[in-house]
Amino acid sequence: MYKKVEFGPTKTNLKRGEGGVLHYMNTQELGSFPTKITDKLQYWATLKPDHTFLARKQKGSWNTISYHQTWEKTNAVAAYLLNSGLKQGDTIAILSENSLEHAILALAALHIGIVHSPISPAYSLLSKDLAKLKHCLELLRPKVIFAQSGKKYERALKLCTQLFPEALIVTANDDIGIHFETLTEKNWTEKVAIAAAKVNGTMNAKVLFTSGSTGIPKGVINHHEMWCSNLQQIVQMFPFARQTPTFIDWLPWNHTFGGNHNFGLALYNGGTLYIDDGKPNANDILETVQNLKEISPTIYFNVPKGFEMLIPYLESDQELRENFFKNLNMMFYAGASLAQPVWNTLEELSLQTTGFKIPIISGFGSTESGPSAMFANWSGGFSGLLGIPVAGMDLKLIPNGNKMQASYKAPNVTKGYYKNEIATKNAFDSEGYFLTGDAVKFFDDDNPDKGLIFDGRITEDFKLSTGTWVNVGVIREKALKLGAPILQDIVLTGMNASFLGAILFLNQDACSNIIASHAENQSKNFVSRKEIYVYLEHWLKEFNSTASGSSTHIKKYIIADEPPSIELGEITDKGSINQRAVLQNRPHLIQQIYDSTEV
């Protein structure tokens, strides 16, 4: 019933240590990998020079660049950087979205040992005070700053010039600063090859800033070995990915999912990456839909919200549905849990369209693991299944109360946080294992080959006033599954209180659909609508029907008055909620939950 694709072996080894510690490993050895990712660029530029590597739409048509063209431009830009006085270890800040120019500048830096950092465009465009951008820039102290559009990023670039007046400002779409094409005009020289030969796997390649649970981003060091070893680990889990993949992807390169995993896999395997300028929101989803009518991916990556938003279009548009599924080998999600109804619908749509189900896969990882630490690399999984460790990964499970905290040591694990010794020290245990803060447990205690499942964030769990622990991750996942599609996200409340409460974030499109099905009026005041109230009351009753006590029974909820804020750190670029930040920023909602019920 599932499409047959080649998955890697799933045999694991479990060793028990002192104090209840477990070491969980893949029995497959990690294969060889290149020193730096641009070694793969050079390889494909020689082997298949005319094959399209990257493409992005410009005025309605795809602007493409081949492997040979990318290699030539990468070396030309590398020469420009060296001739401008940059040396290995210097930094480049990239402020803007995914683009061909962004890619070439990043590859040029990688090739000669210059560190680049793609910074979330939201820090430049959505922030009122540019505080996060300023924080990132002051850590990096960049010698070159790039923005696709100088006019669009004018406010951010003014801050850059104030902080670093000697830095080179480079733009691509207008005449502010140095035009990007100037960097590609001259032929590259032997100087580039000499610098490239000095790059080794332990050198810093890029810095990726995490959203930061406290609101202050931390710069995760990505060294060359970290990135390249992880790409090798991924293709050993999914050997079919080597077969000239075709991706169409919106995920931002300032995040490890889009920038390391997806961009890296395309380059590592000689594939093509079409840059999708659409996004999973009401304004931009139609661009993604149009692009998917034109491009048939072999693997499709998205966050759960993205898959959820695609479903109505896949259901109603046969042309889209057939083009989307015809070459597809796998759908892959990350960043949050995929609601099981969404999972089931995607499988059913693929079955109706192709005659078989397309495998839906996820795993476990973080920016600090480059990103991939585990995969459920087999068909027939379910939402919340994390899978088994990648080759070369020593996954140490450490007892923490009644849970097991996941920690790991491997070539694909970061060395630490950029210019932040305290955070680095706190992130690792005495044996050098990175502490994820995530709890996991075996799906089948008698068969570790069946993988691990998520058991919540240890740092998010809290106690009620009764002393009972609330397992936030497990409750949140259950609530979202039962509340789909109306319930977009949920934050649990009740630390030191006598009962469990919840702040609800609603999916406005889903609310509109429910309201539109009632003819009386079309008001979008969702909070006051009877239809929404009835839906949520039914959801709460169903949720509480299986509650086993106060720590699993939601007594009262309140609907959030505003969506989660990226600027306030309540939500990340990939759409996952930050429980701690929401609770910190919205005390008035917590007060409304408890004031009328308890002192």
C-alpha cells in the first residue's frame, strides 16, 4: 500500500550504564564525507555542469543557475572577498530571504573559510527596535553585510552602518551599497584555491541564531564537519535521496531545517532546489500552490502548518494533486507535531491519486545537531514517532525524575555557542554530551528498533499546587490532535495553581470556514461566535473524557487576544510555540483564567 522507496537499516544497539543511563546507537557505521560542502559543488560542476542547481521565480518565470555557473560565481565572489581583505574566521551577515545571490555569497564564504550567518529577516523587517538584529550583529562584527533589497532593508542597513561603518554593504536588487554583480565580474585566481585548501572540518562554517527561549538569540556554531557529516547521516537513513532529488522549498536558510537540511541535501546529492517564495499563511499560500503546479518534488519538506494549509487545495484541485504526488517519494515534516488527522488526509490523498500511500517521515533534532539526530526511516509511522539515531550518533538517555532526557555526542553536534562560554558550558554534561532538554521514551520497551517517541520538554513541565507534575508536551500534543483544525496552538497554565488551564490560539481560516457554513452572518469576531464556542466546548469535553487526574484535566481555557509574536519570541520562524515566552508576555490572560476561580 505504501510506495516502495529505499530506506536505510533500522538495527540499533542499546547499552545500559550506571545510574539508569542508556546508550542508544545505530549499528550502521558512518560513511565518509567531504571536508566542506563546496567540495560537493566542485564535484557536481565537473560531473554534470549543465544540471540546474538552484532556481527562483522572477517576473513569473524560473531563473535558473547550473552547477557550473554556481561554481564559477562562487569562486569569483570568493576572490572578491579575499581581495577586499577578508581572511579566514572573518564574518559575513546575510539579512535577507532565500535567493540565488544569498546562496552564492554563502558558498563563497564556506569555500574559503569565512564564517557567514544568515539572520532571520523578521529581525530586520518586523522588529520595532531592531534589538535582536543589533544583538546578532554585535556578536558577529561582520566585515560584509548583504541584503537582497537595499530599499526593503534600508532601516536595518542604517543600523549596520552605524555599528560598523567600515563594513561592505552589498545588495542585489538596487543601487544601495555595492551591487552583488560587481562581486562576480572578475575571474577567480589561485589565491582562492590556496585559501580553500586550508579549510578543515573543525573550522567554523556558519552561525545560526536560535530564536531563544529568553528572547535573546544564541548563535549556534556550525563547523564544516558538523554539516557534512549530518548530510552523510541523512542519506544513509534515506538512500533514495541520492537519486538526483528535486525540491521546492520555502523554508528559510537562517533556520537549520531549510538552510542545512534542505539546501544541503540538494547540493550533497546533485539535485535541484527551487526556491518557493510562498509561505504557509493566508497571503502567500497561493504562490506555493502555483509553484507546486509547475514543479513535481521527489521529497517535499514543510512544517505541520504548511501541510495543513495545503490540504484544501490538494482536495479541490486535481491538477495540483496529480503534479504534487506524481514523483513524490516522501513527505517530511519538522518543527512541531503533525496532527494525526492531517497525516491521515495526506496519506488518503496520495492513495487516491497514485494508488499507494506516500511515506510521511519525521525525526528528532535541533540546530545544535545540524539538525538531524534521529529519524523514523520506515513507512507506516505516526505523529510523535521520533525513530532511531543516525549513524555515528551516541544517544545518551539520562534519568530525570520519571523521564529520560535525550543527550547526544556525534560528529554532527555543535562545539557550542558563538562567543558565549556560559551557554556553551551549560549545554553539555561532564562527558561532553549535548543536553537537549527533551524527554523521550521507547515506543516498545522490548524492541528498541521500533524507535523513540517524544515525551515532552523537561524545561516546560511544571507542578500544580498539589505537587503533581504536568507533562506539557504530551498534553499539548493530545489537545492539538483533538482540536484540529480550529486549535492552532495551545499554552498550558497552572504553575503553583490548583488546576490546569490553557491559553488557546485559534486558526482563523478554520474559524472562517465554520462561520461561513452558517448563513446568518459572516462576522470574524471569532471569540464571540456561538459556533466557535460550541466547537471548543465539545473539544474540551472530549479532551477531559480521558483525563486521569488534575494534571491531565483542563478546567478552564481562554482564547488569546493576539496571535503569537515573533518579535517577542513567542513563536519561531518555523512556527513552533514558545510556552515560556507566551506565559511571560501575557500575564493578563493567566490572571483571567484564575482570578474568578481561585485566589
